Amino acid sequence: MKTSARILNAAAGWIGTPYRHQASLKGVGCDCLGLVRGLWRELCGEEPEEPGPYAPDWAERGGAERLADAALRHFGPPIDRAEMQPGDILLFRFRPGVAAKHLGIFAGEGRFIHAYEPAGVVSSPLVPSWARRIAAVHRFPDI
């Protein structure tokens, strides 16, 4: 099965998982990072690092780019948005000048899968208000 199809099938299996800050267990609870961590474990094996504790505001006050820096370490440099494919990781920045603090999986056909409070893991339309907040697109390693 092609990598993107495997990622999307795995991500779809997380839909309905409740939102739980810092959790990463399918069916039990996860946040947006927990969804990506859980997919990594499911598709790639052991996680390359423990994220350590993080606040719900993702260092908004301090501006540290913990999420973006981790994406660079584990997925490599961002790819051009024009080359975005289903299964790619979307990194969101809610406002200019603040740290990126949300992740999702591009599902194709104008949708993405992500976890957010209070909905849990859902498939959402990638409407303009979401699309304009994409800070980077990363690709999972070949699996």
C-alpha cells in the first residue's frame, strides 16, 4: 500500500478519539501532537524522542518554536504547499509572530484530520480560515 494511503487509513482510525492534552492513545485520548505521535508509533515504530511537558498555549508567551523545530528534526525541511499530498503533516500558526501550535494530517479533497478541544479527532474541511494559517507542510518518512 502506498505511504499516503497507509497514513490516511491509520489517521482515519483515530477519528472519534477524545481530546486529552498531552495524551497519545488511539480511542482513549490525544491532542494534535498526540495524534501525530500515535501515527508515528503505528507506522514507523518507536518515537524518536519524548516531547516532555508542554502547556496548552504551546509557548505562545515565550515564542519558542518547539513544534516547528521538532518537525524539522523528524520530518526534514518543509515541502512547498503546491506539492502537498494526502498524508502530509500540516503545521499551523494561529497568528503571525507566535509559535506554531497545531498539527493535522492533510486528507486530500480539501480536508484534514486533527485533534482539538472539545471535538477530539475529526476530519475537518480545510477552509480558507485554516488554510491561511498553514505555517509548514512536512512529509512522513517512507514507510
